[in-house]
Amino acid sequence: MPTRASNRTITEKDVDSVLHPYTNLKRHPEVGPLVITRGKGVRVYDEAGKDYIEGLAGLWCTSLGWGEERLVEAAARQMRTLPFYHLFSHKTHDVGVELCARLLEMAPVPMSKVFLAGSGSEANDTAIKLIHYRSNALGLPHKKKIIAREKAYHGVTVATASLTGLVNNQRSFDLPIPGVLRAGCPHHYRFARQGESEEDFSSRLAAELEALILAEGPDTVAAFFAEPVMGAGGVIVPPAGYFPKIQAVLDRYDILLVVDEVICGFGRTGKMFGTETFGIRPDMMTLAKGLSSGYAPISALMVNERVYGPVAEESGRIGVFGHGYTYGGHPVSAAVALETLNIYAERDILAHIAKVGPVLQEGLGSFRDHPLVGEARGIGLIGALELVADKTSRAPFPPERTMGAKVVARAQDKGVILRAMGDAIAFAPPLIITEAEIGDMLRRFKAALDEAHGALGLG
């Protein structure tokens, strides 16, 4: 299998040299990887030439699909002009400045500054550090605790994996670190009480949040992290009234709200930002993935003046803001991000999502009557199907049955790549997907789901 970079033929020994993330490393040699060699539009192709509809846009990120030549050319032009420079020590570069200004113009709420990094994890890790830095600047050294939610996903650094509310990101890593508090997951289907409406469920979660804050001491709690739609936790769409009720509690106790837009940002929920979709007022926003359509690694943290002002004052007192990454705001990545934003605007990506998003949601909804499906949920071009052992009681399958993984494996055999988060099957295709391609994706998935149902003897 020749590679474009070297024309070298990749051997099994070469493949075995990779330490694969999110993989059962012991089982991996038996299973072997699916080797993807090229992509075009919403499809990728393996080494044998088989096509797969990429139903998760890679890792929620390749919003413009594969083969977007404008992004390739943007990278090449920048590579020839200024292949690297940094933003350290009173230096900058033109594309980095332009990108930050553009993001501030797009911000759904007033923001003051943009910090550029290389990944969503880095952006969220930076937000944590700024929260601590700000509290010290304000003379509040005990106001450092951060609240994140069950089933949240905010990254895999030591600090962000501690905010992440998923057991596999913490066990055997000696996480979480101290100072992280846990609030309830806003999944109405799974966690609401019998007969509890969405509004009542939201009110209860807000009351539980307030009780947590009061028990810990409001003078010790600094911030609350939230994804507009929880992605890796199972594509959990907030229930009615959730964010306004949560925001009211945070405002009451002077607690910052950090909105993680890494997955939701740049159109995924039907608005440019999930913040707009759900009427949120963040103090900080983290962005990545769709910022460059996944073509180059880049992320951003936007902060408002409430955050930036004290941070600037503290850096003046100390003499430096001692934080940054070598590749933060890399000029090639910044150039690709700028061109991505240009394409979103020129092609009116939001209008396209308004057209095809309902097709995806209706298609997912059609699975509600399937024997294996307990809930279909989603918004815009993101959604999930939750598999259950019993539709009436909503009883989940025992974890050891790995039902979600088995269904996703069969879907891959049928030519559609999806992701199982436990027994929730996620769909987040490239934003450029057409109605016909959505139909093809769902037909392939249905064949896999029906086959899994029959093979497992559940009929």
C-alpha cells in the first residue's frame, strides 16, 4: 500500500508500530486496524478501495468533507509564505491576528480576546488555568473548584480528563484530580423521574446544582463547564429550559460559565454556535474541530472582559502571562481556519443544514419502532440512537454485551462508519451531506441493525 509521502509500501510491522488511542490495545493485534487511504466528499476509502460513508465526520470535525481543494490551497500558500511563526513575547503574525479578529466578530455574545491552541483539550486546559489565574488575581485563592457534569467530555489532558465525566477516561489514570465537582447529566430519557416533564427535570437539576454549590461553599466554586449538546457522552440534547435555569444559579453565586463548543461550534446544531441554539451566555467559549474542518490542528478559547481584565492585571503584577504552546495559532492552521470560515459564509452552510438537518432527524426518528432502539434524539446534523434491552422499562443491555460496539462493527461492514458511546450510536456526518447521502447512510445502518437484531436472537 504506497503512501503519498514516500511511495513506501506499508507492512503489518509498520502498522504494529502505532499506539492507537481509544483502542483495546491487547485485542488490537487480533482485530487489526481499518486502514483508510483517501477520502472524497462524505466518503472515505480503505486500502482495498471499499467506500464508507463517514457518519461521524471523522471525529466530529471534517465538516466540509474530504477533498476540499480550497483548504489544500490555503495551506500550501501559507506554507510557502510563512510556514511557522509564534505568538510569544510581543510577537504575532498576520493570519493569526486576522483569525482572532474574525472569531470575535462571529462570537454570539460579547468577547474580549482569543487564545489560539492546537486542540480542544488544550483550549479547555487553558480555560482551567485562566480560571485559577483569575481567582488569584481577584484575591480569591480558595475560589478554584470547577463543576462539570456526568457524561461530560472536555478532553484528555490530566486536567480536562478530570472534568470529563466518563469512567474510561479516568480509571487507571489516577483521575480525577482534586477540585472537580460533578453535577447531574441532563438526559431526560435516562434520568428523569416517572412523569417528570422536561421543564420539571431541568428545574430539579438546577436545584441540585444550587444545593451542591451551597454545600461546597459559593466562595470556593469558580466555574461550570458545559457542552451545548453533550457529544462523546452520548449526543445528549438538553431538556427544555435547562440552560436558562442553570445560568440563573451560576449568576446568583458569581460562577463563570465555560461553554465547550468543540463539537457544536460552526453549524453542527443548526446555528453557528450551540450557544445560540440554546440561548446560553458564556464567559468563555472553546472552539476546535469545525474551525478548520479538521484539515489542520487548531483550537481557540474566547474570553470576555470579565475574565480577561483580571488576567491582564495579574500578568502585569507578575511580569508575564506564563502560558502558551509552540504550535498555538500555527500560521498554516490559521490560514486553513480562515478559509474554512470563508467557505461557511460563501456557501451559506447554515441554510444547507436547515434543509438537510430535518431529513437526518426524521430518519433517525424512524428507528423509534425498531426492537433495539429506545430513544432517537438530536438536533441539526447531530443525533444518536440509544439501544435498549427492553423498550418498555428502558432497561439497558448489560455492559459486557457491548451491544453498541457490535452494531457499529456491523455498520462498518455495511459501509458506514459511526461511533458507539456505550449503547448510544452517534451520527454527525459532514455538514455538506446531501439528502440522498443521508438516505444511503441510514439504509446501510438499518441493514446492520436488522442483522444484529437477528443474529443476537432478540427477535
